Amino acid sequence: MKKKLLSTVLAVAIGSTLMVGCKSGNGGGASAAKEIYFLNFKPEIANVYKDIAAEYKKETGVKVKVVTAASGTYEPTLKSEVAKSDPPTIFQINGPMGYQNWKDYCADLSKTKLYSYLTDKSLAVKSGKGIYGIPYVVEGYGIIYNDAIMKKYFALSDKAVSISSTSEINNFDMLSKVVKDMTAHKKQLGIKGVFSSTSLKTGEQWRWQTHLANLPFYYEFKENTGYDNTILAGTAAKTVDFKYANNFKNIFDLYLNNSVTPKKLLGSKSVTDSMSEFALGKSAMVQNGNWGWSQINGVSGNTVKQEDVKFMPIYTGVSGEEKQGLCIGTENYFAINSKVSEAKQKASIKFLEWLYSSKKGKDYVVNKLGFIPPFNTFNDSERPSDPLAKEVINWMNKKDVQTVPWTFECFPGEQFKNDFGDALLQYAQGNKSWDQVVKTVKDSWATEKSK
């Protein structure tokens, strides 16, 4: 009887194991998935992803179904697609804000090779000990400078500073001394102003009310307790103190007072004007991002050599800024659907790791997709060729330098930015005091957050 009972128990146990194995093979991960599904965010590169999918299938036999949402419809498309029986296995989230909407569908990627490849792991979307979004393309901005003009300045026998190269500028105090002295020597340097025009024309103020404003709010939200992410801290903030308003004023005044264009005329200046001034050698510096290279390079009569186009961080006088880097971020993060089978999750991760580590995959990323990849799997010869993209990568790789995240992603809408920008124009033209600008910013934030 005991033997019979034991045989029966063993038979049941073996049968159960086989059943679990079958279930695991169909949906859990024991057998490899032969098809994955990528929901693409960018229509302009849809055809490139289709070519990538064809190449991957040829190499591995795994089909990558690529579906591209129409421009401006990604969120509703994603909501529709995840409800289907064959949902996306790879999708994209818009940083920490997007993660809040999709956290129930985001798998933890902390143990993946893809995460280990990140040059700056602070860029990933983190919650607790988990990693739920991995950036796949980054952009950066700071102060672009013409190294040829800077070298000309540092070669002056009567310069007012003791340093001998731009690389020695690592805080606002030194930047301010250099800029003011360059203004005093602008005829010798052959420039009309140290900085290009501060574009304050309506619709052209984003470099100040968004990008420059990123810095004071990054530092303010960084101090908030309970959040290890400045974007989420800002999102939760119903009001702001604008604690670092005077630091914003420091650099903004430096731009205004050492510019190609008089302050009262800045309301007519565009970003294109500003970049053209830099390209033609009328200025030595301009605040903008790596996307500005095409504007510089495309200007007829451009006098700036590619090897002379460099980046430095935007210094504002904050304590400890000697270790501050560029403002680097993205709105594009890969996420893996935690609701699909383990096999499909693993196959999806494997595809992304191939894309960002194999020779063919990396060629597509840089030369066809046109990305600045934030991964250490790319050597110098495999990276973008334009000088500002190279500079972003160099700054990301610097040791003991803290990248400033794109905290402006938490700003409460376009009206807030427009109110901020208009107040800056009024200040530049002498029609508003700085205290009035600060009040406008604080009031507008509170108003927009209350809606």
C-alpha cells in the first residue's frame, strides 16, 4: 500500500512539473520567444527601425514587429495597444513622469546588461532599488564657446586673470572675471560681444525660461526631502520659493551686460540670430544645446572651425558648482512590458542589448538613427562625429562631475514658461525690477499648479 501510494504521489508530482514546464514554455520563459513587439515613438525614424528589425531577424531568427504611433498620439496609442491580446513588449516612457503613468507595466531592468552599459546610471528612471526606464538617446546643453577666441584671450599679456585656459573655469566667479575682461578687450579679440544675443523675442525665450531656469529649480528641488528625483519633487510642488533666483540673475545679467546686442533691443532677437552671431565669429560664447551644431555649421560664411566648438557648464554661483557638469537629459526611455511572458521580456531585452552593443546595431544607432547613445559600448570611432555631440559624451564620462538632469520637465505648462519669459524681457528692457520677476515666477507657478 505504501509503495502504491508513493508511486501515485510521484506520478502526480511529475505530471504537475510537466504541466508547469508547458505553461512556462508558452508564457513564462522556458523556451525562447520568436517574436517581440516594439511600439515606436518617433515617426521620422520608423523606416530605420524596420530595417533594424529585418537585420535582427536575419541574424537571430527573432521577428521584431515595429508599430509606429502617429505624431502626437503615442500615449493614446500605447493605452490602446497594451489592452490587446498581443501587446507591445518594448515601449517608451517620458521619464519619471511617464513612469508614474505606466509603472504597473514596467519591468525591473536593474539586472540587465543594457542598464550596466549606461555611462551615467543616474539618468535611468529609478524607483526604490528598481530600474524601470533606460534612456537610449541623450542631449545636453551648456555654454558653447569658440576655443580659438578663448585661446586668443588667454594669450593676452594684460589679461586680468591668472588662469591660462578655458578648462580652468569651473565656477561663476571665474567665468564672470573672464567674461568682463574679454569685454574690455573685445576689439583686440575681434568680437562684438562675448555672448551672442539673449533672444527674448516672443516664442524664442525657451533658452532662458526653460533651459536656464532648469538650474535654480534643480538645486531647489534637490533639497526637498522625500524625493531622490528632482523632476518628481517639482511635480509634487504646488508652490516654489525660487530660492536660487539670484543665481539665475547672476548668469542672466552676465549674458545681458556682455552681449553683442544692447539690452533694449533683445525683444527682436531670435535663437537663429544668436547662433548666426556665434558662427560668424561676432561672439565667443552662446548658451544652447548640442542640436545647435547644425545651426552653426549651416550658416553661410561660418568662420568657426569644428575643432574649436566646445562646451562648458552654466555656472551660476551655487556652492560646490566646481563639480557641476552639463545639463543632460532625454524624454526617451525604453521600458519592457512586465505583463508579457518572461520569454518575451528576455527576448526584448536581448534585442535592445544587441542594438546597443553589436557592431551592426551600433552603426544603425549612430549613423541611421542619429542618436547620442549614453552607453559605454561605443568607442570613439563609433560615436557621432559632430563636435557638440562629442562634447556631451566627454562631459558624461568625466569623473567626479555631476550631470544636471532636465528638471524643467516638471514645469507646470507653457503659460508658466511664457509668463517667466515675458517677465525676463521686461527686466532686460528696464521695465521690471528683479523682485517683480521673482514674484511673477512664484505666482505663475502657483496659479498653473492650482488648475
